[in-house]
Amino acid sequence: MSSYTTALLFHVLGATVWTGGHLVLALGVLPGALKERSPVAVQAFEVRFERVGIPALLIQVFTGLYLATTLAPPSTWLELDNPATRAIVIKLGLLAATVALAAHARLRVIPHLTAQNLGTLAWHVVAVTIISVAFVVIGVGYRVGLLS
């Protein structure tokens, strides 16, 4: 198996964990927590998910950068007339948004999480979930030629 294929496999596995975990949180855990106005279930999920979710995200970042450099040299990444570089730029933008939301949630929201500000965390969860699905859509879209 080539290094590109191996990196792509790990990239997809990381995306499966990251996106799947956020879908479970957003669609399975969060609605009940909001209904009960209790952050306990969300906090419990976050603690367990971080052990696999953060490594999965890091794997995606490193493999994604490797895959991107094999598709196009970084000096060409801003040439948006190319489907590969267009996908790279979009994914880098999505990554920046993910990091910003995650940092804000980790540093500002989660340490002070209560029933009163659970809605703030819910918006973060929904936003990161939408972004993670967008990562998948852009990746698959590039692979099947939808970004040409």
C-alpha cells in the first residue's frame, strides 16, 4: 500500500471518528440535555469523546496536510481555479473555524458550563457538527469530481 493510500485511509478513519462523534453528540446526547436543562450528559460525553476525538482530529490534520501537499505544492494553494487547491482552501477554512470554535468552547464555555449557558454550548456543538459534515462533503465532492 502506498504512503498516499495509507494516509488517505487514516484520514477517512479520523473523519469517521470525529464526524460520527459529533453527530452522536448533536443528535443523540444534546437534545436530551437541553430538554432536561442539565449539562451532565454533555460533560460526560465530552470527557469520553475527547480521548478518541482529539487524536482523530490530529490524525486528520496531519494526514490532510500530507495529502494536500501531494495534490498541489503549498505555493499553489491559493490558485482557486484548480479543483484540488479549491478543496484544500475550503478545508483549511473549515479547520480554522473548527479550531476557533473548539478553543472558545474549551476555554470559555465548558469550564463554566451550567444549565443557564447550556444553549451556548449547544450552538458550538451544532456548528462544529455542521463543519465536520462539510469536511466530509468537500472531501468526497473533490474525489468524485463535484468541485471541478
